[in-house]
Amino acid sequence: MTQKEVRARVREAAADRGRLDCMRQSFGTILDRQKENADRIPDLEARKERLRKTKEASVGDEGLFLEALARLEENGFRVIVAKTADAALRSIRDEVKGYDLVVKSKSNVTKEIHLAESLGKDGISVIETDLGDRIIQLSGCEAAHPTGPACHMTRREISELFSKHFGEEVSEDPLELTRVMREEIASYISKARVGVTGANAITASEGAVVIVHNEGNAAKCAMLPDKHIVVTTTDKVVPTLDDAINVTKLQTYLSTGKIVSSYINVITGPSYTADIEKKVYRGMHGPKDVVIVFVDDGRMAAQDKEAMYCIGCGMCLLHCPTYNVLGPGYGTPGHMGGHGAYLAGSLGNLDEAVDAGANLCTSCGACRVVCPASIDIKKGLIDTRGKLAKAKKGAVPEHSVLVASVKNYANPWQVPRRRKANWARGLGLRPRGEVLYFAGCSTSLLSPDAARKVVRVMRACGVEPAYLGQAERCCGSTARKLGEEPLARELAEACFADFKKAGARQVVTSCPGCSSALNHYSELPKKHGIQVLHLSQFICEHLAELNLTPVDIGPATYHDPCDLGREQGVYEEPRKVLAAVLSTPTTEMERSREMSGCCGSGGGVRSAYPELAAEIGKDRIQMARDVGAATIITSCPWCRQNLLESQGEAGSMPVVDLVELIDRALADDQR
Ligand code: SF4
Ligand code: SF4
């Protein structure tokens, strides 16, 4: 996807609010249902931990995979292992040769390998039997959620689609919409002699295929035709049926909010009977032939296997700021959102990773918090960007400019290095000292006034900060997020060498991106015996030394910067400081602390895709409005800048930095 295309998509998405709103409403319904049923799954966290452990131990385990193959064969499955997507398609085409109709249930991997399109070229009709998938198939648009693929379409749109398809008026009544399509799907299933399903898990010790579904058609696809083809991936193998049940529980609860799905099928090969003289006869009532096609496509050999821990629950999509703006324009057909781009990158499909939007991630990290397998999509996408940079693929011109600027000017803002220290003129700051203020590129160049206030506040705390002046380098945060890992490390190491030379024992930053970048290589602070803190942490430690008169700014809320909160776990310190400087307590937004929404600026998104950053920023401002706030407080220059730039039609919302409020609250004798 080129930037031009991304921009067009953002514009389209912003113009077509109906679809976006519909998708978000559906997401809200899932979350509400989860809340309603939360007490019925009290062991949710334990289940997530178990899932992570299961996946860590199983994905890529060749021994376990071979055990699964042996058991499946013992049970009468014909097993095909396809090394590539093309090989899988060839095998499936051989299997369906001579048939002209295939009925298929929900399966991500069949979308990944474009099975329906491929069989279509051979003149074989593939009919989706999941209602949502069938709607998507008829509409030609992309699925928006793994288990609710058509959740972004209104009932009116679906009624128009069905009316056109059936050649007669179909009402908007959901029951009527379901009825007419159920009848059509049933007639296809009764005629088809081949059924294709996916699998939610394959169990090694039992040699079983486990399929979760709600509508019942997956079971019909598996049981009514003569031949059942299971198309799955090598990463779906888990040790036991118990592990598979854990997958189904989590997948159901997180994707629908229900405690248990309508159906869970455990299939252990062709049906058989031994009712006549105790002799086994296969294929008595169900399919005679059950084939399982494992698509590997680089999975077993991949170095980073974390993307393959996915169980397709869609939770990451519900919380992803980019997905909430772009919808299915972010991700791949089989794997939506950032996870799709990460999976493509980890499988070495770099062009696909670019098209999927590897550069659209704001690095907010919300997805990892909500993912039942704790998949670190943010890190995965940063690594993918590293692979892209190495392979010289998918270069984003605006990102290249940022990186060149970091190399040439020691800041990403293309400003000569000597100007970075202008803010400190006349402050008499010394270049050496135990406590060093690291102003950072953004505060120095975008909010020089804030940098001066930081010095005043630190002095009010009784600490005379040292400052490196023009010698201050870039911390490397931007370079790392854009995939320039070697440069980022080099910069972090050089910064620590500078701190050491300056005699620093403690480094205070006003930008959370700086403290997170400097703490990222955890061996560096240890090696040099230097503690790196964000300003909010420093002030919190020195609150007792400050003579503060609380200020009244009216109803306000605090926005947790992703680099400070989720990245460094700093949630309480800014709130303690705010409690001391404001006369009225702040109100929390619905999404705060670990679940905080994103401002839209990070990961190079604001630089390369300002329209996307602005839409995400608007969403965050709306969240503040929703709790009655008239001011947003934050403690990051990037967040502040993007939120200020993202004001929508509803009018402007002041966005102030924490240091600004502390400065205002300082007694005159401390100013
Ligand atoms: S890190 Fe944030 S923007 Fe990136 S994929 Fe995850 S939720 Fe989406
Ligand atoms: S990446 Fe995690 S949250 Fe997203 S669909 Fe997969 S399992 Fe669910």
C-alpha cells in the first residue's frame, strides 16, 4: 500500500462514517457482552496464561507436530503437509478435481491462501456457509472481524445486497435476512459432495480436529458431503484436547462475549460403525474421506514465532486505534489489523507486510494488553520494519527523512543541532552534575518554553540540573520505532557514555519516548550505574519540597502517553502530581492507564500519515469529551502536539503538559 493509497483509505473511511460507526458499535456490543459475562469466567487470566504457555511450547515443535500427524493418520485422516501456499492450493485442487461445488465454513487460512479465488479459476464454485462470510462473499468487500466478518455493514446494506442477489425485495428484518440466506446455504450444502472447514486446534495426543462455531453449518460442511477437507496451519497443533478446549473457551468469550459457543465439534476421522458383527465399517453416516491439509508456508522455520500464537479472537482489533479508523484496510484478508502485517513479516512475506500496513502502527501497544496470548504486535511490527529497512522495501519517504535527520542533525525535526539548545540560553546550566536534565529533541524544538519550566521546577525541588547543551544527542526512540535498530542502539550507547562523562547518576527526561528509549536496552543503565526517569517520576519523588498552590483549570482528564504508561508502567506518579497541583480532581477517561487510548502520533504515523494521526487524535479527544472534560493533560510533547492538531468540528480542547501546571502552581518564591 502506498502512502497515497493509505491517505485515500483514511479519507474514504472518514467520509463513510456509517460503516465505521457500525463496526465500532459491533465492537462495543462484544465488549458489553464480555462485561456482562465476566463473572462467569473467573479464571480468565489463568486461561490466558495457559494459552501463552501452550503456544510457546507447541508452535514450531517438530516432535509434537509429528506426533499429531501420526495420530491423525491412525485415526483415518489422510494427511497432507504443504510447505507453501501454492503447494497447498495444488493439493486441494487435486482433491476437488471432478467436483463443481464446494461448501466451506469459516477459516482464516483459506483466505490467506486465496482458496476460493483459486478454485473459482478452475470453474469450481466455493460457497461460504457462515452467514457473515457469505455476506462478505456477495458484497465483495473485506471482512472486518474474524468471527463477525460483516459487522461493519448495516442491515439496510445487507437487505439491499440480498434483494439484488435474490432478485426480489428482502426486508431489513435480521430474522428475515437470516432465513433467506439459511435456505440458500442449506440447498448448497445438500448438493455439495465436498466440504471444507478450518480448525481452531488440532490435538496431538488424540489426533483430533476441534472446530468452534455458532451457526451449525461448519458441522454440516464436515459431516454431510462425501469428502471433508480440513485446511489448517501447522501452528494450530496443541498437545491435548484440554488445551484445545481452553483455546475454544477464550476464542468464544473474547470474540463474542459468550461463555461457550453453540457448537464445538471434535472430529477424529471418517465416521465408522462396528454395530454389525463388531467389524469396523468406515464412512457409514458421515464422509468416507477426511483429508487434512496443513499449510506451513514458512511457519515451522520462522525465527520469530510469536505471531503464530494467534487464536483469531479479534480483541486486538477492538482496541487498535489504527484499525478503528481504517477498518479492514489494515491487515491481510486472512489476518486483520496489525497482527496480519506482523504475521506476514515474520513469515518473510515483506511485500505483503507493507501492503497490510506495517507502517501504520502507532506503536501504542494496546493490542498486547488485550491479546489472550500476549502477542507483542508492536514489537513484531518494529522488527518487521527492521527487515523492510534491511531489504530496502516499502520505504516511506517521510520516515527516511526522519532517520536521515537523526543521523545528520541529532534530531528527527531537520533542525541544525546547534539550535536544539537555544531554549537554555541565559539559564546558566552547567554541563556536569549528578542529576542531568535530558531535554530531548521534541521538547527542545517544539516546546522550548516547557523545557525552561522543567528547569525551574527542578530547581524548585532543590536540584540544580546539569544539561549537555549542544552535545545532547537524539535518544534513538524514533530510529528504533522506524526499524533502525542498530542506529537506535548506537545512539542509546552514545547517550550513556555522555551521561557518564558528565558525572550523572540520574537522568531526567521530559519526553516519555526518551526515557523509554534510554531504558530499552536495560543493560545500559545497569552498566553505567545511571537511573533514567521521566519528569513525572522525578517530581513525584520531590513533591514534599515543592510549595504548591493548587490551580483551578475546570474539569480535566489525564491522557496516559503510551511510552510512559504501557511501555514503562508509569501510571500513578503523574496522577499523584496532578492531585497536588489541581484544585479539582481529574476524571478518568473510560480508557485509561493500561487500557489507555492512543493520541495517534507515534510510530512515525503522524509524520507519514497525518490524516490517520488526526483521526485517531479526534477519537481520543472525543473520549475526553465523553467524560465531561474541558482540558486534556498529558506529559508527552508528541501527544500534546498531535492532540492539539487533531481538533475536530466540536471545537478546540486545550491540551496542557503536566509541567505547565506544576509551574503555574509553584509559589512565587520558588519560581
Ligand atoms: S501497537 Fe497499537 S496501533 Fe499498533 S497494531 Fe497494536 S493496537 Fe494497533
Ligand atoms: S493477535 Fe491476539 S488479540 Fe489479536 S486476534 Fe490474535 S489472539 Fe486475538
